Amino acid sequence: MKPLLLIALILVSITSCSSDDTATDSKIIGSWQLTNYDIGLSVDIDKDENFNVNLLDELNCQNNEVLMFEANGTVSSNDTFNPTLLISKSMNGEYEFDVECAEGSISFASSYDVDNNNVLYSDNISTISDNKLYRTLKNVINVYNDDFTQIIETRDLNLIYTKQ
């Protein structure tokens, strides 16, 4: 009787673990459109007198970035949003932007892992909440002095993707 009870307990624990993993993994599978690209500053790069934190609302660069999370554990994008941002900060604390939109497309493919609401890919952890994927790339944006001879600060790049 004891061996049957032990086998039943093992089967129940294996079944409950695998169904939890499937439920967690299923929320990431699909396509995710880049909907927010910010560095934590409200700016008016396009000089329309409307300040935005989301640089997608300020830049005239085409944004076609969609992440595709597949059930086989791969994530890919055929067209990443990758403008060149040259940012300087004057002595009076004002930021100036020189933006160049990337021509062509940059693609990538990687594996990913899901742990509850966290997704790990490309050595970075993203978080899923309310059909949004939040990703922060720490200290990847350089801010220079007026004559671009010295980096005076770095900023995080905050990305939000919305499930399609």
C-alpha cells in the first residue's frame, strides 16, 4: 500500500508542476509590440511644444519592433528599434538631442526562460504585468558634456512591449 501511495503522490506533484509551468509560459507566447522607449526624461525633441517621456512620441524614426516569443523557448525580432541618440547636457542642466534613425533592420534570436512573471533573455530580466512586458537596460544611454568630450552621466533605457 505504501508504494502505491508514494507513486500517487509523485504523479500528483509532477502533474501540478508541469501544468503551472505551461500556464506561466503561455502568457509570454505570442507577439509583443514596442510601445514605450524612454530614458526617464520628459523631452520635446520634435519641437512641437509637447513634452513626452516616451521617445516614440518624439522621434520621427519608424518603429516596427515586435518580439516573437515561441513555444519552443526562442524569442526573436526581425526589425529592432535602434536609433542613434547623442545626448548632451549643458551647464544649466538642459538636455540637447541629436537623433539619427537607423536605416535597414537589425534582427536577433535568442532563447528565453520564464519564472512566474519574470522573463530572462539576452542576459536581462523583464517582467510581465497586464499584457505588458517591462524591460530595463541599466546605464546604456550616455549623456555627454556640451562638446561631447566626456560622459557626465548614464541613464537607463526603459522599454515596454504590449502583447498583440
